[in-house]
Amino acid sequence: MFSAQTVIRDLENIRRRAPLVHNITNFVVMNLTANALLSIGASPVMAHAVEEVEEMVGLASALVINIGTLSRHWVEAMGRAIRAAEKKKIPVVLDPVGAGATSFRTATARQLLESGPVAIIRGNGSEILALVNSGTRTKGVDSLEGPEAAVEAGRQLSHQYGCAVSISGPTDIVVRNGETIRVENGHPLMPRVTGLGCTASALTGAFAAVNPDSLEAAAGAMAVMGICGELAAGQARGPASFELHFLDWLHLIGEKEIKERLKIIL
Amino acid sequence: MFSAQTVIRDLENIRRRAPLVHNITNFVVMNLTANALLSIGASPVMAHAVEEVEEMVGLASALVINIGTLSRHWVEAMGRAIRAAEKKKIPVVLDPVGAGATSFRTATARQLLESGPVAIIRGNGSEILALVNSGTRTKGVDSLEGPEAAVEAGRQLSHQYGCAVSISGPTDIVVRNGETIRVENGHPLMPRVTGLGCTASALTGAFAAVNPDSLEAAAGAMAVMGICGELAAGQARGPASFELHFLDWLHLIGEKEIKERLKIIL
Amino acid sequence: MFSAQTVIRDLENIRRRAPLVHNITNFVVMNLTANALLSIGASPVMAHAVEEVEEMVGLASALVINIGTLSRHWVEAMGRAIRAAEKKKIPVVLDPVGAGATSFRTATARQLLESGPVAIIRGNGSEILALVNSGTRTKGVDSLEGPEAAVEAGRQLSHQYGCAVSISGPTDIVVRNGETIRVENGHPLMPRVTGLGCTASALTGAFAAVNPDSLEAAAGAMAVMGICGELAAGQARGPASFELHFLDWLHLIGEKEIKERLKIIL
């Protein structure tokens, strides 16, 4: 049963093992993603060349694919990386950034889902809806839909691809088949910092590297995100100081903060 | 007549409408650009693949093109995006980063100016001069010329392309045909942070998204930049703390700060 | 003889001359690299297009090549840039990020070393070992080997390529033929910030731009890195506040801090 203890144990394992998390992600967030993984205790690597992605996956404990700034060569590398992850039996996290905004993104996200097993899809409401329903409205990479509106779509994706689906928003909702975990931690400043959704996907990769239960891994990552967001907001004057304190808290967070603050609905 | 009221009104409209600003920009500043747009209240999106730029422009309220780290495929995407912006009648801001430093950059900037209507060109003195005069000296992406030296070149570009030209420096000078606005806000630490010129271009896109008067939009963006720079400098110990406070101030700035601090010469 | 005076003199020259440092580096660290160079007083430029790298090298006082996020087109541009630097007689710094992690990276680093004279190779223990010994273990871009384990490999590279080799770790070790400088400044938080190794390479480029002695330039850069790290650590709560204070200290550091804190073993 998912609880504060699950999150505490996974966090300790991330810090003890420092799992290598291989990211093929977008240009906007690469620095933040790497820093968030280092702050929490994981070891990030970024590599996208078709010449090396498979070999790099061979060193990694999790693969995170993020389509935030796509181009054709990268899509090929992403597919190869997913197939290499399948062979190596490491978990894959897919972040379908901006799915629904352009047909290229929606098609690419769907194509990647077909190219090999994905353990966890993590996106906002609009993105999750767009993977199921081609007529979804979006506004670039920001969501026009709350996560509740996407729960049924998430459940459908979970059945179709045998994965957990993590939908972020004011309440984060993680579904896998009939199971659901709602994480109520977080803060309204979080969407004012670019790439915190992508950061959530990267941390989900770190949790999946140490916990084979995809539902727990996805929920644990969102819990740590949300709690660090609350702690950072107490010290921030605006989005930039919020981001700084958030990253510091990924480094500082421990048993005490998780026990005191975790708010979940099972 | 441009005044504090113009800036206050435009800023409120940015925050109320959260216009989607589509950026095709350089790798160095993508994260800062997105965060600056989020901090001020706009909604940023980055997309450069030829497969999707036109569709993404179709969702946007302004397009910002920045040639800071060029490569051939991106130039094609930039041209397509500008033509899509023309069809959708949304304003285009062009930042000719490093024009004059290499002939590839100068030629690309000129080619983009020919590919469709640009509402505002925003660059430093060297870059604006280089667009007009092929013999201009530059030092990479930093300016060797103050903005005053580029006013005539700016006016010439304004006539030739029917756009406003925003020249940044200790005093920012915005020209359109015979009109001129000088913005005297700012701080010497600003050029010690990479990408604040690019940030100015992105914010110019946000202002242009809510104000069809290109001269006012360009001047309003420089005014907010400069005032936030002054406020940040009062709290900074060096360039990094300056950048943090600057981004926080983009979030916090309101009527009071603009009224108290705006220094313009019409 | 290398001493605090050497570092102080080089730092003053960087600030007086603001040398243009041309970087072809990875997506993860571009922003940090540019900001670190600006903070210390140099002038950064990033350019990677084959159409312009040679012309940009022609404006620069040093070239820094970093293979952190490789792809094929970039490798071609890197080779061209090194050959242009040879013609212009400006120093080249090579950072073989992740050499040993994939054969593409190891092969690329070696190929670049063959394409023209490199003044300084700067890497962590694993990377330096991998350039010499194909069987080296690595963990993505993080080192599994302390710098002492790589001293002999460093000396071998120094002989083979006629360059200095700067090996970073808890103690930084710079070797050139039979000479060695150990820099004992630094702080354990430094590897928790992404790209501080890449920052060291960029600052090494700035020092090499003002000091033709590659051993001194390499050691001076590591000394300033380490001292700023110690100063930042005293004010930091975690990796993000550490990074902020570190960058501020690059701007603030002067004679006093260097004299008081420099710890070297010649």
C-alpha cells in the first residue's frame, strides 16, 4: 500500500544507488532536468545521437523520453532508445510535451508508445487527452484541462499500453488500470517555472529506477515534487527564487518533510 | 502618446490574456526566455521542426525569431514560421543575434527580413548597424557600438521594412520612421547576464501580442526590462543573484514601480 | 613559478581584455557556460554551424570544444573550428565529456585530438583514462575514478599531443610532461551542480586566452573554480543556491580571496 514510507524508502534508495537516468529531452529544460536529478541524488546523462543512444541506455537504470522540442533525427534516436530499454529491461518514462498542440507532436508521441513498452506516461491534462482524442484543445505546452478531465483518458492509455499514467495539475492523479493515487501536494507557483512538468518526468524516471511498481514510482515522484514546491513557496518572492529553493529542497528533503506533509487519496 | 499608462495597460493585458508567444530561439537562452515570459504572465512555446512550426504559429499571438545559435535546418523553419505569421496576421519580432560577427548570420538575418513582414527588429548597436552596413565591427554577440551610433541605421531599416527598430544599450532607443522613444531605465549588470538581450526580444513579443502599435510595444518591453533591472540590482551581489531577482521582479512589477521609475524621452 | 600572483595577474588580464571565448559545447550547459564566462569578465560566444565556425574562430582569443551532447554535424564543425584555431594560433581546450561511456564519444574525442593542436585537455578521471585505455569503466558523464588514478594517463596524453592535461576531482591535478600542479581548493557540493566540469573547461579557455603557458592557465582556472566553490558553499543551503553564489563569486573574486585561500602543491 502506497504511503509516506514508500516514498521515504524510494528516496533513500535513489540517494544510496544514484541510478543513472538517461534523458532524451528538450533544449529548454536540459539544464534544469540534470540539476533536479543531481539534487535528488540520481545521476543524469543526456545523449541523443543515433550513434550512441543504445550504448548509453545500456549503462542506464531508467530512460526518460521528452518530446518538448522535437526534430526528425531525435525521433529516430528516441525510438532506438526505447527498443534498447526494452532489451535491457529498464523502465521508460514518456513525457508527451505539447501533444495536441501540433499533429507532429501527437503523432510522434503515439508512434513512440508503439515502439516498445513504456512504464509510465507523464503529462498534463491536455496532453493525456490528446493521446486518446484527436480533437483536444491545447495552448502550446500549457494545459487547458485539469487532471480530473483526463482520468478516463489516462485509464484508457493504461489499459492499451499496460503502463501507469501520471497526470499533473493542482492535484496530481496517477492511474494504472483500476488503481488510482491522488497527490494533493503542490503550489500555484509551480506552473510559473518552465520545465517543472519535465522535471516531474525526470524524477519519475529516478523513482522508477529503484521501484519496479510503476504506480508507486509515479506517485512518489509527484509527492516529492509537490512537497518541495510547498517548502520552496514559503521562501520565494517569485518564480526564480521559487525554482532555486525547489532545487535546494530536492537535496534537503527527508523523512521528516515527507511524513509531515504528504497528502494522498488512495 | 507613450507613457507609464501605456506600459501599465499592456502589462495588465499580458497578465489577463497570457498570450502564447512562439519562440524559435537559440540554445543558450531557451530556458531563460521561457521563464521570463512565464514570469511576466505570458505563455511561451518553443518549436523549431519544419514539420510543426506553421501549425504552432497558428496557435500563437506573436512569433519571436532569434538567430543566436543558427544552423541550416533552423533557418528554413524560421522562414516558414514568418510566412505563417504573415498569414495569421500576428506580429513577428526578429533578434539578429551576432549579425556582423559572421557573414552567415548577417545574410540569414537579411534573408529573414525578406521572407515576410517583421513588426519589430530588436538588437544591440553593432547588430543593427551590421544589417545596414556590411563593414561593421562586432565582437561575437556583444556590441562594440552604443545605441546612439545605430539610430540612423535603425531608421533606415524602419523605412525599408516598415517596422519598428529597438536598439538596446545603456539607453534603449526605439525608432519607427521619424518617431523615437528613448528608455533610460536599466543597470550596468544587465550585459553581465547572458541572454538578457534575447529576453528583451521575447518580452517585446509579449507586448506586441497585446498592443498593435509596434513602437509602443517595443518601448514598453524595454521599459519593463530596465525597471526590473534597477529593482534587481538593489538586491544583487553579482550577475547570478541579479538574474534571479530580475526574473522575480518580472512577476512582481506593477503600476507602482512603473509610475515611480519610468524614464523616457519622447 | 605558479603562485597566487600568477592567478591574480591572469584574472586581471581577463577582466581588462574581456577575451572572446568561442564555445562549441553541449545543450545542457550552454547557459551556465556563457554566464560563468561573463561573470569572470570574459566574452562568450556560442556558434556551431559549419557555415560560420571558422569565421567565428577568427574573432576569438580561445576555442573551447565540449562533446557533452554530440551529434554528427557538430563533430564536423568541431574539427573545422580546431583547424581554424590552429591557423589563427589561438589555444584550444578540449573537454571529452563522457569519453568511455560510449564508443562514439571516445572515438570522437580521439579524432578531435588528431585534427589539430589542443593546448589543454580538461576532464574527470574516468574521461582522461578512457582516452588512453579503451577498457575504462564510467557511469555516464560522472567519474568513477579519482584524479590520482588518471595522472599517468594524463602524462601519456600530454606527451602524445604536446598539451597540458587538467584532471578534475576533490584535488585537481594539472600535468604537462614531467610537471605537475595540484590544486586542493573546492567543495563536495560542486559535483551536485550539472556542468561545473564544463564550466571549468570554459574558464580554462579564458585563462588560456591571456596566458600562453598552458599549465599555468589550466591550474589558474581550477584554482578560481575551487576558491569560488568554497566561498559559495559557505552561503548555500543546497546545489541551486550553491550555483548562484558560485557565479556571483566569479564576478566578485579578487586578490584578497586568492591570496587567502589558494592551496596548491607544486
